[in-house]
Amino acid sequence: MTVLETRALTKTYQMGEVAVTALDCVDFCVQRGEFVAIMGPSGSGKSTLLHLLGGLDYPTSGEVYLNGQPLSGLSDDEITELRRHKVGFIFQFYNLLPTLSAAENVGLPLIIDNQPVARHRSLLEDLLKLVGLVERSEHRPDQLSGGQQQRVAIARAFVNQPEIVLADEPTGNLDSRSGSAVLELLRKTCRERCATIVMVTHDPRAASYADRVVFLKDGRIVHELANGVEGVPVQRIADVMTQLEL
């Protein structure tokens, strides 16, 4: 079942008198339970695509569909509601509130949505257990390592049981060992919770954890690789990047 789809998605920015096309008629779809990595050089349009998928920006033309619903027909308030309930976000720099505990940071979307966190205590515990941080639930971010903070951010992204989770360079601020642990966790979450994840990365090693790798160049999809549940071999990704001069 298709969860997310774009049709002829285009985004143009006006830079003075020059129009710069960041995305050029991109057709893209993601199936439920799929883990997709988007790769490309700086300026290829991958972050722009992620922002449009999550309703953080508006396309110049074309359309984004979430579960068949076109986003262009929604008001600003409806887009905000959609992001709050149907889209989870994982960022490179964690974006945790320093005064809140790990458990409170995981439950932050519930607080913003005026839901009593106490009613969801078992959900928070399940998510902290999933990311291996039950014993750290009362620790604040400054008492956690970078990898542990990113695990909290992952748990937070799933607290509202979203239709899709968008991850922007989720291992870009981590060392190799912590990054690998986070990527294993994302893949595990995809399998065990039938989660749907779209991840932007510049790292072939990170992309190798995905079911499918989509390559962007000059705002267009120029190639795709897929290898099922075992991920895509790093060498295949590196070879494609060389061939495409990415």
C-alpha cells in the first residue's frame, strides 16, 4: 500500500533575478513498512524533497499525497495538524529540550497536543524499551551521550504512531559506532512496528541499511537501488555514486 507519493513535484526559488530549480518534476512513492534512503550531493534537492514531504514547505507545482490525500488542499492549520499526528521527524541535532527528562522529551508531542501524558505511560515505557533507554528515562539530555540523545529523538518521532517518519541526516552528528547503533535501531523499528521511514543521508554506509536507495542529482531522480530486507550493499551504492558523478 502506498503511504506517500509525489507527482511532478517541483520547487523553484527566486535568487534575485535568477530562478533556481531545487526539484524538477519528481515522481516518487513509498510503500507502507518501507525504509527508503535519499542520497545526492549538496544542492541536489534531497533536503528540499524531505521538507515538502513533511509539509514544512510548499511546492511551486506538483503534488504530495499522504495516504492518498493531497497536501495542497489543506490550510496551514490542517497542515500543522497533519504534521502533529501523521508525520514524525528525526533531525541531525536531536532537538531535545534540555530541562526535560528522556521520558518527558519522548512524550513532548503528546504535551503539545494537550494530551495527558500519564494516560500514555505504558506507550512511553514501550518506546523507551524499544530504544534501550528504560533505565535512563529520568536523565536529562546533558546526562546522555549523543547516541542516547538520538535514541530519545527516535522514540519521540514514533510517540504519535505516525504514518511516516522523516529522518534528516540522523547519524550526521554521531561517531561511527553510535551511528551504526542508531541505524540498526531504525531498521529494527521499521520491521517490528511496520514503520515507514524516509531518510536523507550523504553517507553510503547509512544508506545501506535501507530497503531502497533513491539518488538525486540536479533536482531529479536519476537512479534507484533496491535489495529487500537485507539492505543495499555499500559497494553497490558507492559504484552508482561514482558512475553518476555524485
